[in-house]
Amino acid sequence: MALDLLSAVCLIEGGHARVLRAFDHLRRTIGENACFETLVRDFVVHENLSMEQYNLEYSVACIQFINIIVHSPENINLRVYLQYGFQLLGLEDFLTTLQSRPGDKVNRHVDAYMTNRVNCSLLLDDAEAKEAAMEEVSRLEAALEASETSARQAAASFKVNEFCPSRARVAFLKVVLIESIQTVIDVVHALM
């Protein structure tokens, strides 16, 4: 089937980009509003067919291709972009209804898609937590810098006080000096 071939092409080097360009060309050619619109619409219609018309291999090929086109890129931004495009087409809601069906080959691929989805709200929460942590780091660095400045000033003040006597010490030395001078004067007077 064509979708199986496209899935294989997605996995070779440079193939994913070529498949995306091909679907974008198809979108423009047939006038789709969004890329993969026809694929998702046909997949949904097919899943609602009677058992006589239903083709399991087609359903497996559809969901397998969607899994590969969305989840094979290493670039997380591209994965989120593709996932969001399929979400806008209603794919995730549709896959949720498929999960309620009794287990079959399609469900394994649906489960794989749902498991491998990039949880954007979790990414947003992580980004907000990181931002808050970075703000806290900045605040703590500023507080540390202020503490280090205070410590340097205290050390400098201590060194100055070590070499420059305090007022009480100066007053004490002044009294001792005056008493010594008075004693010298008394001795000089006694000698005269």
C-alpha cells in the first residue's frame, strides 16, 4: 500500500522532509485547508464502515503512517507542530474513541500514538518551573553577592579596628598618658 511505502520513506535520511513536502503539495493541489486533512477524513470515514467494507490493513497503515510522520523527527518543535496539526483535524479525539473498541491491531498503533505524544501542557509546566527556578537562582545569587560584600566590608572594618584603636581604648590611653605626664611633672617639681 502507498501509506506503507510513505512510512518507509519517512524513516530514511531526508525522506521525512520529502514526504512532508509531498503532502503539502497535495494540500495545495486539491485545496485542503490543512495538510493531511484528506488522510484524516478518509481514516475516520473508513473506521465507520460496515464490517463487509472495512479493511483492517488500511486502518493499520493509516495510524502507523501518522505515528511515523509525527513521532519520527528528532526535532521536538517539528513533532509538536505535526501533532498539533493532526489535533486540529480532530485526530486525537477520534483516536480516543478508537481506544474504547475491543483490542485489535489498530488499537496497538493508537496506543503507541497516544503514548508518544508530546505533552505540551507538561512542557509548558516544565518551562514555567524552569523560569521560576532561574528567577530564584538570580535572587539567591544577588543575596549571596550582597552577603559576600557585607562580609568583605566587615573584614575590612575588623582589620581597620585591629590597627586603629577604638574610642574607649584611645580614652584609656589618654588617661594613662595624662597620668604618666603628671607623674613626670611631679618628679620634675620634686627635683627642683
